[in-house]
Amino acid sequence: KYAENMYYFSELALTLNAPESGPAPTDSRRRPDQRLMENGRWDEANAEKQRLEEKQRLSRKRREAEAARATEDGTPYDPYKPLWFERKKDPVTQELAHVYKGGYWESKEKQDWSLCPDIF
């Protein structure tokens, strides 16, 4: 109702970010900065966004440092890999694409998110 008054978003666009029961802790609908913004708490949302971005930067720096140490030591380093997707060559376009490899729906059914990183 009144979707046209909400930033000119369609009703569908407004419902895409609606909370859902039991999504993964990494689901973008759980972003605390986004929820604050949606509730009109702009200053808090901006501060939270800054915190999340800094957390992401630190995580990336940690991975880069681990990779550098592994290179120096000559030990194998397993780079970050998505949990539920893998990169494969598209048979039609011959470009690399992320293809679902399974596991998400099973984890959701069991509510076992133990493999998910703490991103928020």
C-alpha cells in the first residue's frame, strides 16, 4: 500500500528486503546498517556502515597477510571460497560464472549456519 510514495519503488522492490524467518547470518537482509536506514535512523546507519566497511577491510588485510606468509614459507594457501557457489566456465559464453553447488537449502532447513563467517 502506498508503494509509489516510497522513493518511487514498486511494491515488489519494497518487499525484496522484507525480513524472513531463518535466513543465513550472511543474508544481506540482516545488514544492521540497512535496517537502521530503513527505520530512518540515518546517523546510526552511517556509523554502522563505517564499522562494517572497516571490518571488511581488516578481514581482507588478514587474508592478504596469510597469503603472503604462505608464499614466503612455501606452504599451500587456500584462498577464500564462497560457501554455496563455485566458479565454472559457462558452456555458452565461455566466461567464468558463479554456479550454485548446493548446501544452502539443506543448511537452512537444519538451521545449521556453522560454516558461515561472521560478516556483520
